[in-house]
Amino acid sequence: MANIFSPPTSNDVVKGGRFGRNGTDHSSAFSLNGDYPRTPRFQWAGGVARFWDKYMSLPNPFWAKPHPDAIDDGDENGVYAITRRTDYWFNRELAQLEQEAKLLAAEWAEKGLPRHDVERVGVLEPEQVLGMKCLELFRQWRKRVRTKMQDQIQSRSAALNRLIGESRAESNALEATANERKNTRSQIEAFQQFKESDPSRVGYDRIFKSSFGFWIFAGILTVAEFTANFPVFRLLLPMDSTLVQLASTLGEAAESHTWLAGPLVLFQDILLHFEAFLVALIAVVILVLLGKTTGSSARSVVAFSAKESPMAATTIRAHRRQHLFVFIVGFLGIVSVLSFLYFSRAQIAETAQSRVHSDSVSLAQAQLDQQAAGTDLAKTAATTQRVTDANRTLRQHLDDAAYAITVQRINNAIVLLNIGLVLAAMTLGFVYKREDLTDRQGEHPALRPLRARLQILEREALGHARGARISMSGAAAEAGRINHLLESHPLREWQGKQDRLQSVILQFRGENARIRGLDPANVIAFAQPSTILFPEVNEDEELRRPTEFNQLLQQLSEVETEFARVAAYAIPSGTQPTK
Amino acid sequence: MKLSLVFPFFALLAVGCDNAVGSEPPYQGHSYIVGIDISGSRNRTELDESKKLLDGVIDHLQVGDHLTLIEVYQGGRVPARQWSDSTRTPRKSGAPTASEKRRLEDFKEIARMQTSILFDSARAKGILSTDIFGTLSRAADYAKASRNRGTTLLLLSDMMNETPDVMMTHQADIPGNRWIRELAAEKRIPRLEGVCVVVAGADVTTERGAAIRDFWDKYFEAASTHVSPDNYRNMISDPAEVACSGS
């Protein structure tokens, strides 16, 4: 009769034992495949154990030295990383077996079994059960180690295959970009050699050709703007009282010039209001200048097109850019000046009225002083002069106030006139503009996008080269790992595992005797040998080499060779990568 | 281009400024010294005529003229009122600037105002004495200050001196030549050389009036001037006549 203490055949280990769980002992948490359902008794304990292994075994940051486990766990790609979980599983299962041995020992001890004075024929039942479980656990351990290693080797092989594929794809892409760059360079050279079939002049002439006429119109516009806006400044800027009197006197004197009185009065008025004259003149000149400049710039902006004259495209773009800036600034300047004029005219009536009010007060005070002077000849002379002056100023300002009200009333119309004059100045600038960009520095318009495309392709080539190198490097690393796993011999620890399983029977016997208060040596039933006969293990047994591994290595070599060939001419940088 | 336009402008401006400083000596103006007598010996009509004449003279003032209004001395302790002013000397003779014209008009306005004060009829009722000699002395002082200006002394008075020393209310009281010589000897007669004297408001129809005119003829001669018969009148309707022939 075969038992666990008799030597098994080697096939028992591989095929699984004929000893298995009989289903009667529910307290046992033993599982053949490791996926057994946990009993409530040990479920929480297993959870705590997993929790401890997962979280509490992390290196303590306050330790002066790193946790030893952390050092061991560092290599996630080595054999240890693969067998670590299996070792943990083995230890856990062994602990449960030992626990079960103690329980069986206690149960048998309560019943006084085995009798210490009676010799047993055959193996003690609990020891047989425990022995079979130990045997099964060893078989499972061996199977798990081999399976895990084979799975890992296969996984690495798949990764190697994938990386070779990626390397090949990157290398092909690199070659494709190289070809495309070559074509693009050819196109660029062709366009650089391109000459316009009809090198016509790039520019335009004046629409309005007469310089004399231009200055005449410019002068008319300036005078018109000045005449329209000067009164506003005259009213806005207060005039010295002496000048006010002088202006009044001059106005009266101009009456003798009959039909020239109008221009004379205006001219005298302009000269007497010199501050207003200066400000108005500067504002008007600036307005006309802005209008003319804006019109000229507008023509430069609309007249040229890079598409129509591709060989002058660069010059045209620069030219248009500058004139666009001038146009915008000029336009904003015109808007600012016209807005200033508009808002100034909108409030001159109030300004003029306030002056009238102030003059009225001054006149009333002068009249009071004159009355107070009585018959005092000296005082009367002074006060009379003051009354005369105040009267004259008041009259002047009353006229101004009436004029201001009129101006304010037609403010919108005046601003339309201003806009019209500015538009006229712009038109004048537009029609008088002349430009010649024949001295061009341009190139074919297709060159710019081609250069941009070439640059993009070079960047892509660098990216492909980098990707190919990374993939090949990863593939080589995977191949090395596979070789390492194949030569790792993970079953070399089988003797230690068997030794630990041998202790289960001894633990049963010791615990039974201890409970019963006996020495195990005094129990005759325990005199039988307790050694479990495990099958022999060939620790040098090699793992199965993937069938495609050699082919993959060949492909990797080919890819590296291909990459070296392509990289020799396809990588834009001067430094060519090696294999 | 800019310089070529700007330079002629400043050149023109410089020429214009240069013309303003002419080499011709400026017009110095004329000095009018007016003695105003509103004493009770003159009736309302005479006062109105005098005022009208003075207003006319004022209207005929030119730029640079000097006007002095003197209330005829009343004698006693009450001082005579007087006002003297002038317009600025013109920068260019015969072509007053607008500013000068405006100042002249202001000056005339003030002068008219002063005239209306001096011809105050209410004040006339309180004046009982007339010191023409004192007025002539003060006029001589003003005339001396006129320097190179032509000076016209216009006396709007009946020329009847009524002071305790000399009362001309009666023909017999009018001093004779001897009195004038004594004053001249004592150098108590004011010097009026070069002064054109014009009298408006004097009585020229009565014997007393003729006697008074003879006295003043002699007196003015002693004062180194001369009053022609045409300038010693009761009434002058045209202010342009307030002048001496040949002046």
C-alpha cells in the first residue's frame, strides 16, 4: 500500500497527486490551486496579512537606513520579483497546515489517541492526511514557480515582439520622412531658381499728377479747416483784456475799408488771438497732414498684393505692414483731433456765457465805484476808464457768446464738414501717392510653406529616430531579460521547502504528546518514521524557451541593421547614431 | 521747402517792425488849459454855452493832446478843483494807431465826465467870488510844463474878477495901467509867453465889459502874450475857432 512515506513516482509531482482533499474537513483552508474559498476564521487574518505586507512593510522614512525589503523589492524585473509572491503563498499555506496539525493533535489528544502503549500498524491517519497535504503543497509550489516563470518569459517575448515592431515602424517612418524631405528640398531649389517670365514694374503712379495742383488743394484744405475751426479756439482760449479792446478798435477801424472789412477783421482777429491762432493752425496742419498721410498709407495698403507680384512678396509684405501701422495711427489721430474739436465746440457756449457773466459782474462793480467817486475828479477819471473798459469787454464777449451758441447749435454739421475735409485730405494723399518697389528682395510664395514643411519633416525625423532608438533599446533589454529568466533555475530552493514541510508531522506528534503530558518518545505509535517522501526534483531543469525567441532575436538584429542604414542619411543632425 | 516759406515771413515781419520806428519826430500834441468859471455872475445860458464849447474842444482833441481843466479860483479857503491828463504821444505823426485812437476816445469820455462835474449847476450857487488872477497864475504853471507843445489857454469866464483885492463889478473899480505896472514891477504877473489865450463868455457889449476887456488886454501884454479881439468873445460856436491866428 502506497503511502505518503513511500517514495512517489516523478509523475506524481507533475500530474498532481492522487491525494487530495476529501471534502470532510471544512476547517482546512488548504487549496489546490490557490483560489480556494476562505473560511471566515482566516479571512480577516489573511486580510490583515495582506494589509501588512502591502502597506506596513513600506520603508519608514524616519529610519536611518532603508528597509531591507525595499532593497529586495527594488528589482521588479528579476527572478525574485516573480518568485516573491509564490514564496509568500507557500509560507501562508504552510502556516495553515501547521495550524491544522495542531488542531488534529488536540482532537486526538482529547480522546487519548494514539494509545501510547499500543503499537500501530500502518500510518497514523492524521499524519497521513497531513503528509498528503504537504506533498500536494510541494507539488503546487513547484508548478506555480514554473508557470509564473514561463508566463513571465512569454510576456517578455510578446513585449520584445511589440518593440521590434515599433522599431521597424519608426525606422520606416524615418525613411519615409527622409524621402519626403528630399522631394521638398528639390522643390525649394526649383522655386529658388524660378524667374518671373514677365518682370514687370512693381509700383504705381500718381493719379493726380500735378504737384502744383496738389499744393493748391492742400492749401485750400488747410485754409478751410482753419477757417472752420479757428473761432472755436478763439473762444476757448481767453484773450487779454487789452487785446480785446484792441480787437474791438481794429474792428471799427476796418469799417473804413468797405469790402475788405471782412477779411481784414478776420485777419486782425487771427493775429490778435495769437495763442488760438497757433493752436488752431497746428491742429489743422496736423489734421490735414494726418489725412494726407492716412490716405497715402491706404493706397500703399490696397495697391500692392504679394500674390500679384510673388517675386516682390517680401518687400510688399514689409511695405504693407509699415503702411498699415501708419494708417491705423493716422486714423486714430484723426479721430482724436476731430473728437477734441467736437467736444470743444459742444461746450464753448457755456464757456462764453460764463465769461459774459463774469464781465457783467465786473461792469456792475465798476459802475458802483464810479457812482461812489461822486465829484472827485481823480477818482472819477479812473472809475470812468474802468467802466469803459468793462463795457467794451462785455460787448466783445456778448458777441462771442452769441457766436458760440450758433456754433454749438450747428456742431454736428461742422463735424460733418470736418470729416469731409479730412476725407478730402485723405483722397488727396491717396491720389498723389507714388511708389516703386521694383528693387525687390522677394522670392516665390511657395518657398515659405515648403521651408516650413521641411522644418516639420526634420523635427518628425528626429522624433522617429529617437522613437526607433528607444524601441530597439527596449527590445534589447527584453531579450536580455528573457535570457536571464531562462537561465535562472528558480527550483533550486526545493530542498528548503521540503525541509519545512517535513516539520508538519513532527509538530503534530509533539503537540499531541504535550497535551497529553507525555514524551513523544514514550508513545509507541510515534516510533514509526515521520519523514514524508517527496519526489526528486531536477533543480537544473530548464524552462521552456519560447519557440519564436530565436526568430525575434533575428528580427531585432535586422531592424538594428536597417535602422543604421536609414539613419546614415535620414537623420538631419550631423551625428549619426550607431547600432 | 519749409525754410523757404518761413524765411520770407520773418523777413517781412522784420521789415514791418522797422517801419514802425520812423525817423520822423513824433507829433508832440497840443496843450489845452481851460479855465472854467461857474460863478454866480454867469447865468445858466452862458454856462451851457461854455460847456458846449468845451465839449466841442474835447471832441476835437487829437492823439497826444494834453487837456487841463481848472476851476476858476474862488478866493478864500476853498481850493479850486483841477484835472489834468493827456493821451499818449503818438508813435507816428498823422497816422494814429487803433490803440491810440481807442485811448483817445476813452480820454474824451473821461474828459466829458470831468466837464459835467465841473459844470455842476448846484455847486455854482455856492460860489460868490472869482479869482481870475489866481487861475492865470496856475495856468501859467501848467503852460510852463507843456514845454514844446503849443498851448492854448481857454478862459470860459465873464472875466469879472471878484476878489477883495480887485472887484470888477463896477467900472470904477477896474484897476488901471499903474496897477498893472506895479504888479509887473513886483513880478506878480504870470508869464504866458507863447500861450494862445482865448476868452469865451466875456461881456463885450457894455461899457463895463469894454473896460474889462481893455484891462485884460493890457494885463495879458504884461504877461507877454496877446489876446486878439477875435479871441475875446462872448460866445464861440465852432470849437475850431479856439486857436490863435498863425499858430
